[in-house]
Amino acid sequence: MAKIPQPLHEHINTAYPANVCLIGTVLPSGFAQITPRGSTMVFDDEHIALWERGRGTTTQNLTDGTPVTIFMRKPALREAGILPKGGILRLYGRAKIHKSGPVYEEIWKRLIEAEKKGDPEKKGYGVLVTIERAEDLSGQPRTWSVACLLRKASAAPLRSLPP
């Protein structure tokens, strides 16, 4: 498992609406299905969570074990030197569906209000993606130590970056 660096948690959790994360899966035809998900959030250091309320091919395609790519671009992270190649973060993992239980409830609890308003009857479900790989635009597997990120951010502290 790969870890999602703590200094990037806030940026992922606040990506919507300006830098909304894109979620990618593979359709049975072999084509990529890319869709924005405002519900994307860091669940813990090794998991991304999202609330799936759609009714399209992404929803039909998500099952336990589905490979998922999460893509985020935030130019301010490039400018700060944290993600120097385009301010781009790519996370790869596998989905686990939660239609009830404590993980389902925790994802709903953390969900931003705009997403809750889109599913007032709570008909959607939680998806927990176990992160297996993290990379920047170069495509090489990346690991970021908190110390490394903080060193890079010393010229432009993360707190000064817009969410």
C-alpha cells in the first residue's frame, strides 16, 4: 500500500469545486471512463473515499476490486514546488463498496454539504479506494516524506496556498 502524504490531505479534501478530482475506471469496452467527483476525500493515510450517487457507467462499473485512478491538478502545488510537474497527483488503487455499516456512515458523515444535497434520500453508497501507487506527472512511482514536502514548502508554506 502507498500512503497519501499528510500535507496533501487538505488539498484533496478541498479540491471541489475549483480543482475537482477526476475518477477513472475502465469500461468493458476497454475505454477509460473519467468523471469528476466532488465527493472525493482522504479517508485515512492509505484510502481515498467517495460517495457514489451517479446513475451512469461509472456507477455500473464500480464493484469490489475495480481498479480506480484518482487524478488531481492544482497549479498552486506546482508553484510551491510540492508537485513540480504540473501540480498533478495521480493515485491508483482498488475499490471496496460500502452500502451499509460503519465505513458507509463515516463517508456520509464527512461528505461535503453540496454532495449531500445531491443525494437527500441517501440512496448512494460509499467507495473506499485502497491506494497502491502514488505518482506525479512524470509517471514514476512517488513517495513523499512529510519532511521533504515541508522542506519544499518552506518557500511557500502550504497554509498560504488556497484550498
